[in-house]
Amino acid sequence: MISARDLEQVYTEHGNAVFAYLLNLSRSESVSQDLLHELFLKLSQRSSLAWRLVRHKRRYLLRSAYCLFIDHCRREKLRAQTLDDFGNHSHLFESTPANDANGELVTEWLGKLPADQRSIVHLKIWEELTFREIAKLLDIPPDTAASRYRYALDKLRAMQRQSTKDHA
């Protein structure tokens, strides 16, 4: 098992970045916190040797966080279907308050993107990964990562244009 000291070091180095990524995906602080805790709980149960063999620790953590988010979405979908509550998923994509009006708009627009596009925008802009690195992290082809990023930017530009028209 990974030592408490090593786990604390990993959390100190990468916890905020992983949390920001989860928050961007889930749009919910509580869901992000739960998933982050779940990630580090699973990490604490890994062997120390296996963890030392991981070459790109942050990428590993981001990939694991993405998988946990997808699992969470599947559980939520199943729960909604079980309860015959198909249309009530808005809590998964709530906007978080921003400090200024432009920040609120960008947060709102990001929240309107599909999760797979939002994920790539976050990894590209905030984590500064290449499309090849994103593709490897998400287990998709690099061209798919690039096209999802392009589609996301197109949607964000369209939202910006619409907002400009609405305020003119």
C-alpha cells in the first residue's frame, strides 16, 4: 500500500488540479469532492511499487478521475431510470458562482457543453496537454480529441455571438 506520507505528497501536488478537472466535468462541488475522495481512497489501496511505476502521475490521476466521473454519470442515469426521472439531471451541470459577469457567462457556456467536450477543453486549456496526450489519457484517437475541442470552441463562439446579439 502507498504510505500516508506519499499519499499526502500526491494530494498536495495534484489534488487541486484533479479537483478543478472534476469540478469542470461535474459542475458540482459536492460531486467533485466525493469523486476526489473516492479517487484517493482507491489510490491508497494500490501497492507502493505499482504507484512508483506510474510515469506520468498527474495524467494517471486525471484519467482515473475521468473514469470515476463516467461511472458516476452512469450510476446517476441508472438511478434516474429506476425512479422514472429521466429529465431531471440538471444538478450534474450546475454552474458554480464566478467573481465577475464574464466569468459567470463562461461558466454557464462551459456547462452547456457535453461532458466529453468540456473534458477536452479543460485538459487542453487548464492542463495544457496536447491532443495526443489527451487522446492517450481518455483512450480515444487524437483526431477525435481535436475534433471535440474544435466542436466545443465552435459552440462557445456561437454562444458568445448570441450573447452579444442579446445585449446589443
